[in-house]
Amino acid sequence: MNIIGLGLETSCDETAVSIVRNGTEALSNVTFSQIALHRKYCGVVPEIASRAHLEVINSLIDEALAAAKINFRDLNYVAATNRPGLTGSLLIGLQTAKALSFALGIPLIAVNHLEAHLYAPFLEGRELAFPYIGLLASGGNTAVYEVAGIGSLECLGKTIDDAVGEAFDKVAKYLGLDYPGGPVIEKLAAEAAKKEIFFPKILTASGDTRFSYSGIKTAVVNYIKANPEAGKAEIVYAFQERALELLVRRTIAFASGRGIKKIVAAGGVAANGRLRVLLSEAASALDAEIIFPSPPLCGDNGAMVAGLAFHYYVRNEFDDLSVDVRSKAS
Ligand code: KG4
């Protein structure tokens, strides 16, 4: 089999294009990160994001084809994320995919961004097998799913306010650290000399399935106001421990409750080394397998879109040109 697909990912602030063979082998994977454009606002500005996608997407497609050493005529299908995400940003990727589908006469496949993230580790030589528990932790989403098959995702719990990555970004902003906050906080937390600050654990009632990250952000801000002499490394260490503890506690509770022994953790926050250690320890206590994408595939990328779309392609599940973008997943 030699099925080649092009995947476009423009749901937020990365313009990403990838060429994938047979759903697993990324022949190229190019990403333009807009971080520099959004840095001074300490968050993504939707209007700036969609304009930037438009400016670079065509040249990135050329780059991805060249890196994969193929041309347009070698493509069997074209895929784009159409949900969830920033409407204007999603439109750039989806409209580009529609134009390619129409011009080349190849199937169009519109992909759910969340499902694509949870597919990412299967681009790296692992065999795809269901069911698995999928933790998705990023700047826009924090949720756990049971993934029972292609297109079969059941949300078991999600955030009622901020996403966990958003909390990392906001705490970093308050402390005057760089954007995005996640990698900066992880590095600074590792330098904490004393580990004597403790923020309350989040949503501890038994049976609660929700996530929440706006309270801990406020707790950090209040702590800093009351303790202006406290060290930044010590503060972010304490924040990171609590923020990650909830991700681990919920993921393990869902896996255990459903009797599922395979767990995937994906999204930008899954690149966090401390989360990887904590989740791996908790999964092994449960005798469960924990699977992380390699850090470059944790964040937004085109390979996860093209790779997941392959499975729709082989099932002849295509979209027509009337398919639209949706800011929410459902
Ligand atoms: O998945 P992603 O690239 O984009 C979307 O949000 O869709 O995730 C970006 C988020 C940001 O909030 C960033 O601060 C966070 O992931 N992040 C991290 C780390 N690397 C990225 N959070 C904690 N630790 C990290 N190492």
C-alpha cells in the first residue's frame, strides 16, 4: 500500500503542513510557529493568527512537498482540521484543503483536532489499538476521553474554565516570565531550592470528573501579593505540582474506573518532563501502559491530521466541499 496524504493544521497559532504515507510515516512535517507574533500580548490574538496563516500556508505546502520529494499529483487525499479552534484560523486551512481537493480531484477529509492529537503517538512506529484513555492537555483544551476506535471519542471529563496550558501561560505572565509559559515554568521549577509552598489540591471531592484551572491561578496571584519576597522558582514549582497532580489523578481514575490499561497523553503540556514522570509512575502502579508522543508531536502539527485522516480515507469517509469549520468539537 502506498497511500499519501497531505495534512493541514491551522486551528490556533501554528501553521503546520505534513505529508504522511499510509497513516504512519511522516515524509515531511513543517510548522511555522506564530509565537513571536503573539508574545507581546502573552496570548493568541485571533485576528493576527488568521492573517499569519494566510501569509505562509502556500509556501509551507511547497516546502512540505519538496521535503517529501513528491509533487501534487502524488497525493491521494488532502486533510485539514475543521474543529475545534479559532474560526478565522480554521478557515484558512480548510479553504486551502478544499481548493486542493477540487483542483486535484482528490478526496477532502475534515478532521477533529482533539482526535488528531490523541492519534499523534501512533505516527512513531506504535501499533494502533483500541480502546485507550486519552488525556489531552494543551493551551486550549484540558479533557480526558475514552477512544474506542476511529471517530469514536467519549469525553469523560473536561475543564469548566481555563485549560491547563492557559494557566501555565497566565502564571508566567503574572511573574513576568516569557511566553509561552509552560516550557519556561518547567525549567524554572526544576531550579527550586526549597519545596515549602503548597497550593490547595484542585477539585478533590470524590467522584468529581471535572478539571478547573482558574482557581489555582488566582491562588498563585494572591500568594505572590501576600509574599512578595518569595522566590519565583519556588512559586512555579508549587504551581506546577498542583496543576499536574489533577491531570494525573483524573487520568488514572478514568483508566482504573473503565478497566482500560492503555493511556495516551497528548497536547502541548504533554511535553512537560515532570508530567511524564508523574504519569508514568501512576500508570505503572496501575499496571497500565502510558504512551506519549515525542515532544515535537505533542504540540500542533500537520502529521497528526494527515495520519488520522488516512483511516477515514481507507474507510471511504470523505467530506464534500460544503463542510464548514466549527469553533467547538461537537
Ligand atoms: O498543543 P499546543 O501546542 O497548542 C494548543 O494549545 O493548541 O499547546 C500549547 C500549550 C501552551 O499553553 C504552553 O504553555 C503549553 O502548551 N506547554 C507546556 C509545555 N510546553 C508547552 N506546558 C507545560 N510544560 C511544558 N513543557
